[in-house]
Amino acid sequence: MQLSDLKNRWNEVLDLLLEQDRIAWLAFFDARLVSYENNCLTLDFADSQKFSGPHDFKAARNPDHTAKLIAAIKQVFGEEPAIIEQ
């Protein structure tokens, strides 16, 4: 799996996540896929267009949400990456 593959099919992953848990979907729907290396997917949530200052919603994303995201990725790609948040 390549980062470009993830980006091309990210909406499929998000759709599966939405079917399972709307709160988990809300926690990840605006993530920007930064890199995929050594089975680690790095997500960035910074968006200068939405907020005038820094923000960190990591506390709102709990381990259960991350597990559901990983499960959705596995369903689409057959791989279970570690998730790194920036």
C-alpha cells in the first residue's frame, strides 16, 4: 500500500467508519494524510483555513476511535497500520 492508494480510497475508509461510529468518523473526517512509511500512517489535523490559532482535538479521539479507523483501513486494504497524529 502506498500513500497515493490511501488518498485515492480514503473516502471508502471514511464511509465504513461512518457506518460503524459517527463520532469516530467526526474525529477523523478532516485528517490530512501526510505519509505512509513502515506501516505507519501519519495524519495531520492542522487547518489554517478553519482556525486562527493552534488547536488540538487529540483528546477527543480516543483509542476506540483509532481502533475503528484501523479496522476500516484493514477492510479496504487488508493492512493494519499504526496511526501517528501530528
